[in-house]
Amino acid sequence: MRLPLAAALSAAAVLTVALPLAGVAMAAQATAPAASGPTVKIDNFVFGPATLTVKVGTTVTWVNNDDIPHTVVANDHVTFKSKVLDTDQSFSFTFTKPGEYPYFCSLHPHMTGKVVVQA
């Protein structure tokens, strides 16, 4: 079945408009939510700040601002462990006990940081 030229052009115009809008909606969903507590930024293969001091009960959020994937893993491999974080994705953890919590990126082990939790 052949469409008249005007109908074909109209259908093409609708597709041209609809497809970019779908891409915008998908990009908005991939953006990391705003963190309400302290944030550690992951950028250029560095956790910043490298050492963060917080009070018990604080939720810390790590945000990957780098253009390659990273993880956030406690040195004990038990206390906390993120999934692989792509660009603009985040991971949060609430610290419920005082102490020092060193961590690293399991994909790039030279990347290290520490959270110091005070009572």
C-alpha cells in the first residue's frame, strides 16, 4: 500500500520529533539523584575528598563524574560494595558505627579513599 506524499511526509515529521524526545527522557532517568549528605566525587581516577570525616548516622554518596566505570568497595569487601558505576551514577551508604572505613575501586585498585566516622 502506498501513502500519498503528504501523508508520508507527515509521518516522517512525527518520527523525527518523537525520537529525540524519547532520548531526552532516557537521559534524564540515567542522571544521579541529588545527594542530601556529603558527596565523594569520582573523577580522573581519584576519590575526592580522599578522606572524609562524618558523624555516625551519616549517609555518604559517591558520584562517578569520570567518563569510565568505577566501583566503591570497603577494604574488608563486606561493609559496603557498589555495583559498577557508569558516568553520573551514584552509590550511597549510611555509616552506623564509629571507625575508619578505607575503600578502593575494584576496577582500578590504585584508587583509594577513607571515611572516618565519629560518635
